[in-house]
Amino acid sequence: MSSRLGELAQHLETTHELAGVIGAMRGIAAARSHEAQQRLTGVRAYASTLGEAIGKGLGLLDELDRPATPQNGAQAHLLLVLCAEQGFVGTFNDRLIDAAADGLQRLPGDLLVVGARGQVSAADRGLKTVWSAPMAVHPDEAQALAGRIAEALYSRFDPKRVTRVSLVHGMPRQTGKQAIVTRPLLPFDYSRFPVESSEGVPRTHLERGQLVLQLAEEYVYAELCEALMLSCAAENEARMHAMITAQDNISRRQDKLHAQFSRVRQDEITDEIMELSSQRLF
């Protein structure tokens, strides 16, 4: 085999190996996206239970003692964006950081970034981050990460300055680009929960106002868990689509290499026949 044929054969072997790696990455991404979306049922059930408890807790308080609905104005702004920890997700991180930059342009403040790839994208745009953390690679890591995020947010949250916290994350869509959503997180909007009658007052061991406050903090934790699950699903969905595109490119590359290999091999066979034919003439 000539050096040209050997080179083409090596390229073909490499593309076959690469196709196997891409297929494995696609399978892992699909499994993690599916698992994250399955866990949303439990997270949302937990949040629903907390919401009912908040409504009952508000019913235990006099109307004047109930927490006020947050006003639109804000003197300070914290914007938390959930990005990818690993690569091969196309423009997923860029679109998240673009949404975060738009949010900070409308209401300036401090940027908090989860995910190493998002930190790089933010730095490329000249955005300064005041806090960062690695993104959960597997859905099992989301609960612990939600706790760290909550601690970081509450340590910077100042009710006296009417601090507003916004959350930016991806949403899985199955087809096309994943949606990017921006939603308020703090101050806590108690008006979302219908106040339940105080009939049949439950027994409590905490001061009622403190009980409602702790339930609200737990609800924020549940919202963070939900956002992390959605973001994890969206990230792996984006990776899965990127791997599908890569597989298509690899397949086209293999077809071209096979065609080149056949042409080169045919040319060599033709040359050999011509050489043998010419030797017989002499």
C-alpha cells in the first residue's frame, strides 16, 4: 500500500473512532437531559406543598402583619445566570450571557455566574462577576448546588436597599434552540399564594412570622432546584443536538474519504497494470 493509501486509511480509522466517541457523548447527554426532566416532577410537588404551607401560614397572621408585595422599584440588582460547566453545547452559553447582559443594561447590578463556560463567555464580553460556582454536571449534584447558590444570594441580599434578584437559565425544547428565560426570584412575592382561612389552626413551634419567612426561603430553594434541573436538561439537550450535527459532519467526511480511497486505489491498480503491460512489450 502506498503512503497516500496508508494516510487515507488512517484518516478513515480516526473518523470511525471519533464517530464512536460522539455517539457515546450524544447518548450520555440524552440520558442526563431525560433524567433531569424526570426529577422536575418531584421538585415541583415539593414546591407545591410549600406553597400550600405558605398560604396557611399567611392565614395565621393578621392582615397588617403579612409580608408586603414587592414594589417594582429597586436600588440594587443581583443577576444570577446558570450556564454550562462543560463544552460542546453550541451557542447555548453565549445566548445566556447575552440575556444576562441585556438584563444588567436595563437594571445595572452585580452578576453571579454558575458554570465554567459561562464564566469564560462573560469575561470575553468584559462582564465582571462577583461570585461564581461550577455547574452541576449530573442532576444528583443540583440540590447541593442550590444550597450554595441560596447562601450566596442571601449573603448579598439587603432588604433595606430593596434588592432585586433575577434568574436567567435555559429551558429544554426538544427541537430547535433552547429557550432562555429571565424571571424574578427575590424579593419574595407572597401574593402568588392564596391566603387560607385560619379555621383549624395548625400547631406551630415557631413564631408565625418567622415560620412564614422560613417557608418562603425554602420555596426559593425549591425554585433554584427547579431552575437547575431545567438548565441541566437544556444544556444536555443542546449538547445532544451539537453531537447530532457532528455525527452528520463525520458521516459526510467518511463518505469523502471512502471515495478518495477508492479513486487512489483504482489509480494504483491502473498504474500497476500499465507497468506490467509495458514490461511484457520489452
